[in-house]
Amino acid sequence: MKRAARWTALVVGSLIGIILLALGLVYGLSEYHIRKSYDIQPTAIAFRSDAAAIGRGRHIATTRGCTDCHGKDMSGALFIDAMPVARLSGSNLTAGEGGVGDTYDAMDWIRAVRHGVGEDGKPLLFMPAHEFYPLSDQDMGALVAYLQSLSPVNKTVDENTVGPLGRVLYLAGKFPLLPAELIDHDAPRPEPVQPGATAEYGAYLATGCTGCHGEGFSGGKIPGTPPDFLPAANITPDAATGIGDWSEADFFRALREGRRPDGTELDGMYMPWRTLGQMTDTELRAIWLYLRTVPAKPAGNH
């Protein structure tokens, strides 16, 4: 009995040791990436700060979902509360106490939004810069003008925490914790796209949809979301599981009224149709035209 007890204790102790060693490796490797320093020197862009430019920047911030993480007044908000995965809050972007707007200049904003890197050179957690990187200089300038115009709000957001499961998922490529790693920071800037009701302009706008619907737009489980979070819909022209049978009017109704062609409602908690619906008719039509050109795929393949 004593020998069996000793063997049991030895096995249990060994397992505990292996688990602790694995956790240490996971923490160390993930922390290395989190603390990596990037030397990003953005190219200066010319931009206006008049009312029209600020209005355009506000429109971009709204329709691109900035308020989902930073709050309606852009003073920061908790957007992931799912330990042991992570507990993450968007920064206070205003110039109030606790906000970054008091210290950020135009280059800092471009580095953060386009490259996902903070003024200290460290990657910003969960900042979807890979979706903002294609923004034209004109739109980027308008967004910076808007961010610099924000009314100061005194608010200090909680420090971000990445749990052990979040670190494991990140290292496994299942949790987009550091979007800065998804960007070729030295690549030439994309050619600007002329705004209009064209598929080309729709492709430019639809980069903001890839975070949930995937690069192929066929939807599925959204990386980093809790187990009970609904999967993103398939918005390819697949007739069986996508929007192949939808008309342009159906598409507009979904984003303006939150209703599918059969009359069922879109859950605004999972599909932000209220903010996306604030796009102009030209923008929505452009996205519709572009989505008609992407390959039809079964749902769930992203």
C-alpha cells in the first residue's frame, strides 16, 4: 500500500510539474510576443481638420466599429470579459485624464490605427489594425482629425489581462491577440480607391467585415469569442447557406432594419447592423456589388 501510495504521489507530482512547466513555457513565449518592440515610423500624410473632414472621420469611426471597443464617447469600454481567456478594454482615446489623446500626435495615431503599435513601440492588444491598414491617406487623415477633436473625458480603463487559456489559444493561432503580427509593415501603401457604387470600392470597405466573417466572408466561429457567442453568418453568394438568394433590397433591409428576407430579426448584439446601417447608400451598394463577386463558399469556412 505504501509503495502504491508513493508511486501515486510520484505520478501526480510529475504531472503537476509537467503542467507547471508547460504553463511557464506558454507564458514566457506569449509574453515575448506581447512585449516585442516595433520600430514603426509612419509616413506623414497631409490632412485637413475642418468640419467636413471631422464629420468624415466620425462616419468612419462609427461604421468601422470603433465605438464597439472604445465606447460611444471613445473614452474606453470593456469588450472582452472572458477569463481565463482575457479581460480586455479599449483605450480612452480622448485627451481627458487617463486618455491617450493628450499625448498622441498625428504620427502616433497613424502608428496605432494602421500598424497596431503604441507610442512605446509595443503591439496593441486586439487592435484590428489589419482591417484599418488599407485605409486611404484621405480617410486616415479624416479619422485622425476626428480623434483629435474628441471632447476630453476623464476615465481610466482597467489594465488588460490575458489569461492562460487566451495565451494558449493565441499561440495556437486561434485568438488574434496581436494584429500587428498580421501586417507587412514595410509593404507599399495600397493604391487609393475612388469612392463610388463599384465592386472595387466595396472591396475597400469590406475589409472591415473580415474580422467576423473571415477573409473569404463565409463566416463561422469568430476567433476569441466565448463558446456561446453566435457564429458569423455566411455572406458569400452561396445559395444554400449564404446570401445567394438575396436581392440588393434584402441586403439594404438587413443593414438598415435588422431583418432578413424571411422577416426574422438580426441580433444586434452579434451583428452590429445599427452602426453598419449608417453607411451611405453608395457605400452599402458598393459592398453589395463586391460580395456578389466573391466565390460562393459553404458556411463556416471563413
